[in-house]
Amino acid sequence: MYEIYDDESFPAFRTLLFAAEQVLPERAARMTRHALEELELPYAAAQNAERFAYELMLNAYQHTTGVDLASVGDAPLPRHVRLEVGTIYLADRPQIRVAVFDQGDPFHFGGVYAGRGLSFVRTFAPRYGCLAASPRGKVVWAEV
């Protein structure tokens, strides 16, 4: 399990809805949608969380593992890319957080803050970021 060094800007989940490793971005998005259906969120918020899961997982595989997802086929995906979706409370307001942990360098954000996926996150997430995580790696997260 990953541990976050800066827990002031990354409060613990109030409720962890699910966590999964080694899932394709499409499956991560579906899992997020199904988990959030029970919370009866507004449609736009649930749709954004689903898209965040997809984009953050895609970035993690492309930029930290070097895996071309188009050519993976039935081969197992690299380990150590973990998706967590849950609720947190900020200023006594519930929020949904989508977080992807990987073993990428937390201090090299060249691929992390660039590209179509993260521009979507920057546009639609009121809070997002990237933090160092242990044993080594980072977490990239977005909140709805």
C-alpha cells in the first residue's frame, strides 16, 4: 500500500469506494461509474469522476510504465499502478477523489501535467495535484 507524505493537502478517505490494480483505463472508468451510481451524484460530477479515472490511469501507464495499451492484448498489465476512488470531506462538504498511484518520479512532471487528459482534469476538477508517495512513486489525483 502506498503512503502519502503530505497528508494536509491529501486527507484520508472518509469512505474508500474501491481500489484496483492492473486495470485498463476503460475498465477503471466503468468501475468508477458503477461505484458512484450508489451515491446518486449529479450526472456531471459522476461523468467527470469517470473521465478522471480514465485519463489518470492512461497517463500512468503511458508515462511511467512505457506500456502501449493498444498493443497489450491479453498480456498482463504492469503492477504498481493503483486506482482509488472514495469520498473525503473538505470544509464539511463531501467530495469525490479519484487517485492513481504509480512508481513514476514525483518531481518530474513533464508528462504528468501535459497532454489532452490532464488539460481536461485542470478544466473540470476544482482541486487536483501530484504528490510524492512511498515506498517510491507518486499519486496524481483529482476531486469532484
